[in-house]
Amino acid sequence: MKTLNASPIFTPISIGNVKLKNRLVVSPMVTVYCDPDGMATERFIVYHETKAKGGWGAIIVEDYAVDPLGRGFWTPGLWKDEQIQSHAELTERVHREGSKIIAQIYHCGRQTTPAVIGEQPVSASPLPCPVLGAIPRELTIPEIKKIVSQFGDTALRAKKAGFDGVEVHGAHGYLIAQFMSKYSNKRCDEYGGSLENRLRFPLEIIKDIREKCGPDFMIGFRISADEKVPGGRTIEETKTIAIKLEKQGIDALHVSAGTYESTWAIIPPMNITPGWIVNYAEEVKKVVNIPVMTVGRINDPFLAESILLSGKADLIAMGRPSLADPDLPNKFAKGQHDDIRHCIGCQQGCLETLFRNEPIRCLVNPTLGYEYLEELKKTEQPKNITVVGAGPAGLEAARTAALAGHKVTLYEQTDHFGGQFATGAIPPSKGDMSSFVSWLGNQIKKLGVDIQLNTKYTPAICDEEKPDVVIIATGATPNKPPISGIDGENVLNAEDVLLSKVSTNQKVVIAGGGMIGCETALYLASLGKEVTIVEMLPTIANDEEFTRRVLLLKNIEENHIEVITDAKITSINSNAVQIEKSQETINIPADTIVLALGMKSNNSLAQELEGKAPLKIIGDAIESRNALEATREGFLAGVEV
């Protein structure tokens, strides 16, 4: 049994000639913080500088396009010399804080967004990306040679800009991966067919980079160990490729998974087990002698530590955890474990916004992307602030106001923190949500917030305490439309069911097939109930983040939950639900009906307090939305009081 005296996380390691102070690496994540011409903005620079201050051993900066016609979003670029200067400022400021910085270089190929580049994408073969749909043009051999040279030129510009190395992006279904995989490469020339031919493109790229940048310049390679698509590459072929990549002169392998068709594997949501592809890195590590990096839902430094101790990987890439808490390494080094704000895998800010080509954000870290604004400052005029409601919006408002130096009192009419967010953690695979509520509660206690649970805030309390500002974060309440029989004893709401305030009988109909209805259905199915979902729309779970939706629908099918869409509930009685579908009336047997028909804002308190104190209304009390908006509004309310 190994004895842990000093954490292996903080053991230095060398990648080629680049020495890292610790084993924690920020994996590359598209941010949309650069300008459309690929130049580094102040927002982009400070975002990375903040991570460097947080103690990360290395930062891999995302997706430097080798050609402006080969990028999927507004990613950074080093396809021309004019871009070097802005990115040189980035590397200088990161180095000043003690971290190494590596430029990931890529070409999207068929995963290029036509709307971004305004032209037809290119690829190894004229097969469309199943997600984006555009049919690419098959590259000619002279065009392939040109792109090989573009990779080398881009790497050289990265070297001139002060980067410590480059990571060649051969994963996630981008152009290099398109050549390497039989899933996307159907060529019959020297760049297709056999594994040797399919590897010709990446091996030529590595050779070109080495010739242009010299023997001492660090070259890493990112690879999807398993593409998680029918006919895609799996781990055994990946191991063979790893051997050949090492022989060609790369200095490290970054082992990931997935393509755009399996986006859930590239950016695994909370439904996926933490550290789920560590064994892929372990398999690759068996066949190479260079450092191997693992990644994928490693959101806790203790988990990172155990992976290193087990010898399964040499480096730990933590992308989204660095979004949630850029100070994670420093906090862990200082033993401030309960101060670490963990990524919960919600995907709301880092993925949903990204696929709209908008700057990324973070639900649990409302300052992400706004670091350059320095919004939170200590006040010179402390106020008495009352916050009503202990959901994410209210908790974040209380935390931020207390950090700013105000005296804060938090009122919550129930006996617990979290509001709907706490309820949302109850269905299967959503337990990570409770960690954020727990973190917020711990932080406000440390900050001395006066917490009043089981207390309904009233105008009388306001008159007695005379706060300087009241922040109203009273959330939302379930919708209850006028349906015959909806007030029956066998009709329950989803929140009460999830909180175990009530019990259902065996045959359950869920009224509403949104995220809440679907997750409640899964929860009840896990308890052995026979569940049917009735939804008015043609499809279910349309309000769920798309990677989680894929897995949610799969779980609904596996749990044999019946789904009836395009149907309207017209009446409810003691043993059945009556619906209309395709102009036909159908009775569905049911012992219990659970309502999941959406939420409506609960802002009646604002009307009651009108004229008694300055008010700020935040979160679902304004409009029922998601927690990404709630935490940002809570943060701003705490800053601006």
C-alpha cells in the first residue's frame, strides 16, 4: 500500500524539454473570447492569466486554426504573422504567473461550420458531419500537402509568440481524426484504406512541425481513444497509432474520446461517471514511453491524485473544473478542500452557449469570462442587505454581497438551501448538483451571513429590520392549468414527489414531458413504478441540454417508460387520465398523476414590499429560466447593492 506524504499532483514532470511544476493541466476549451480575426483580446488574456495565478502546471489554449476556413467557431488563430503579437502578450502574462502555456493547433475539416466560414467545408472524404449536416469537398493531394505545411507554419508562429509547445489536435472528429478513422475516411489513394495510409496525414504534419520548429520544441498530440460511433476507432487501433506517433517524435499523448456525433463523450455531462475514460489512458501508457495525459469528468483533485498514484496516467487534464474554480490547484495545495468550487457537468454555460457561437459562461462561477471587468470590489460603505430565497440566485447574491463587505441576512421559508436546484439533484445521475448548493451554503456560513431558515419573510419583518436593500430570489412555483380533476387526491406535483413529501402508487402518469417530467419519470421508474409520460409537443425533454438529452432519452428507453407525444390531457379521474391524440380520445389507466407542466414566477413578495425598501428581483422570480442566468443575476445583485 502506498503511503501519501506529499501529493503526487505537485511532483514536477517534463514533457520533452518543458518542465511543469505540477501534474494539473487546463485542457483546451473553446471560449469564443477572441475577436473574429483570431486575435487575442483582453478578455481572452485575463481568462488564461487568472488560471495561471490559480497554480495550474500548464494551460493548453484551444484550437488555434491553421486556416481561417478550417474553424468551427470564433477560435484563436495563428494562420498569419499579424496574429503573433496579440498572442505573445498572452504567453508573456501566463509565464509571469509561473505556468507553462501550449497552443493546440487544428483544422475542423467537415466539422467546420459553414455559417462561420461562408464556404463549403473540406474533409478526407465527401461525407457530411452527422451533426452539422453540410457535405464537405474531398481534399485533393496538393491541398493535403498545403494543409500539412499550414500546421507547420502555425506551430512556428506559436513558437515565435512564446508558447512552450503545441498540441496537434487529432481528436474529436476534426480533420486529422477524419483522416485517421475508417468512420470518416473512405479514400482509395495513399491517404486512405490501410492504417498506414490513414496515418500518413498526421505523421507528415508532425514531421513538418519538427523540421520548422526544431528538435527541442515540444509537440503533444490529442487523440480520441474511442470515437463512440458505429464504425469508429476503438482503443486497440488507437494504441497502434500511439506507437507510431511516438516514433515520429511527439513528446506527449492527450487521450480523450468522441466526435461531434458523440459530443457527450467529448464533453461528458453529469450523467457520466467521473474519470470514465482513465482506463484508455492506462492502455495507451502501456505501449509508449512518453507522458500520457488523461481527461474526462475528473472534477475533484482527490480523484486526480488517485489516478496518478495508480499509475494510469502521468498528467491530469481538468478543463471545466478550471472554469468552475481557476484557483483549484492553489486551494488544494493549501488544504482548502472545502473552498474548491466543483464543476457539476451541467453544460449550460460551457457548451450550450458555445454551440450558439457565443462566449462561454459557467453556472457555478458567474465571473467566468468577466474576469477582465474586476466587478467585485470591497465596499467602503457597508449596507444591511436582506436576501429572500436560498436557491442558487439568492445564495450567490448573499455570498457576493458578503464578500463585498455588506452585512447580509438570508431568509428561506423551508428548512434547506437550494430551492429547485436541490430538488433537481434527486433524479438518477444528477447528484453533482447538490455539491454546488453545499459549497454555497458553506461559503455564506464562513462569511458570517445571518441565515434564517424556516422563516417566511414578511412586510412586518421588513418594517422592523429596515434593510437598505431587499434582494428577492423567491423562485418559481409549479403551473397548474385548469384541467378537470386536477385537484384530486391522486394528483401530485413533481417537486413534492422528488422531495419524498408524498408517495405514488404503482401506475403513474407524468403530465408533461419536459426535463422535470422526464427526470421525475426516471426517478419513479428506478423505484419500480410503471410510468407513462404524456406530452403535448412532438418530442420530449426539449428544454434539456443536448448532450444530457441524448443520455436521458436513452435511459427512458432502457427503463421501459412509455412516452405519448402530441397528446393533450383533457381530464383526470381516480383511476385514469383522459387524453386527446390525433382527434381520438384515449383513457390511460393511472393510480397517480404527477404534474410537471412548467413553472411560473413567484414574485408576489415584491408587490407586498413595494415602498418599504429598495428592491432587486433576480432569478426565477423575474422569469422561470435556468440556473445559469440565476447565478449571474445573483452575483450582479450582490455587487451592485
